[in-house]
Amino acid sequence: MDKFKTTMLRMIGAIGGLAALTPAYAQASFPDRAVTLVVPYAPGGPTDILARQLSAELSKTLGQPIVVLNKPGANGNIGGMEVVRANADGYTLLFGDLTLATNPSLMREMPFDPLKDLRAVASVGIAPLALVVHPRVPAKSLPELVAYAQANPDKLTNGTAGNGNLTHLAGEVLKKAAGITMQQIPYKGSGPALTDLLGGQISMVITGLSSSIGYIKENRVRPLAITGTKRSPLLPDVPTFSEALGKPMPELALGSWWGVFAPAKTPDTVVQKLNDAINATLRSPALTQRLADPVRDKPRRSGRGRIARTAQPSLS
């Protein structure tokens, strides 16, 4: 945990240090073609949703298309390596999350060093995770879910975005705190996990509120708790884990975190221009409105059960 905190602080500090870069752009023509934004998870999860919403507005700010490329697998490392190996010219970026800080502590072998092989470009946002269950699960509160799990060891199945992902770690924290057992089912992102939850193949998912809020509003899944230190205005009747369990849960006081990263040797001037553009986009009324209305575009499903259009994200 200490290593994780140190890594996170160093990553955030790297982003904050961008203000010291010179605004004199040597690469004045950047960008003069499309920029690829690599999402290290399958489509449909909170990371993918937010990346696509940011990209739609960022392309207007930069004046060039932003192509979202999904590279799922290895808890984000396959997508990470796609960017580490790319030319350090600003045209291939990573939409990274907390796994950049947790993976080095959880995996015996890392294919790259996030602190040495990637360069922080901009912080994008944070959001809570929500524990949602299939309506057939006989629990309408977290204490009821815990009681059910205690009476039925390993009957609950928890879909996660992959081994070591924050969605997995949150479930492990819950198991330890409540003294319960359940099966973890790893996927290549929260999107596929939510697909199976909607179909009743698994019992529960702990995922970004942004990807589940549409299904919650449609009563297709039932929310029992959220991470963080306070309730979300989107779900004012849903307690935090600490409230629901009746004891402090500092390990679940955080939520998802996202940022944009580039290959380590990307020039200062390019990084600065991207930082300026992303920050301007995050302040834009168009993006602010989209993030504030997570159910404006309802999810729909295409022919083979895949998510074709997902709910809007929220950073609430």
C-alpha cells in the first residue's frame, strides 16, 4: 500500500510539474494529423466511456481527429505497452487509470515501468465506484448481501475488470472486512462484466458509477453502495461502503482516477500543448454538460449482446 501511494503521488506530481514547461512551441505544427488514444480495456466500461467523451471534444480543441483504440488485456498492460513502444511524437497517447500505480506492486513481472517509460500529460478526473447486483440477487442492502454471502459461501460471483484492477481490489477489501467469500470472475474491462451481469451470468460488479448509472436508472441492476467519503448526488439514497457497513472503510474511500500519458521521450513542447488542450477541453461547457448528464444517451445493445452505445460518464 505504501508503494502504491508513493507511485500515485509521483505520477500526480509529474502532471503538476507540467506548469513549469516552456510555452514556446518548437513543434508549432503539432498536431497535423489524427491522434490515437489507447484505452487499455474493452469497450463499454467507465474508462472507455470517458475516453470517448473526452476525445469527441478534444478533437475540436486540437483541430484533428482523436481515434480511440481499445487494447484490452493484462490489467491494462497490453494497452500500456502499445504506447510505450510508440513513437514519442504525441500522436499515440494512453488513457490510463489507477492500475498504473497498482500493477507494479501486484505483478511479479511488469513489461514496462510506468514512472520511467511513460510521461504524464494531464489529469482528467476521478469518480466513485458502485457495487451493483443483478435483480435476482436476494439483497436490497449491503448488510443483506453480506448476510447472504455468509449463508452461501462462494455462491456470489463478482465480475471485475481484471486481476489486480481497482474493481477487483475493492471486492477483496469487502471480502476481508465482512468475512465473506465469493468468486471473482475477471474480464478484459468492466464493459464485458456489465454485459454478463445484465444477462444474469454473474451476481455483482463493482464498477465506475459512470458505466452503471444508466442501468441503475432503468432498474436493470440494483445499487447497494458506492466508494468515497460521501454520497453521490446522482444516487443520494445509496450509502457509501463505510455507511453501509457501519464502520470506517478507508481502503474504499477512493474511486477511479484517469489521466492521459505519452511515451517517456515525448518533447516538452508537445506535452505542454496537449496539456493545455486537454485542460481547455475539460473546462468547456460542452464536455461539462455531457459529464453532468450520465444518462442522456441511453445504452443500447447490438446484435450479439455487445454494448453499441453506452451511458455518458459522470465525474460526480
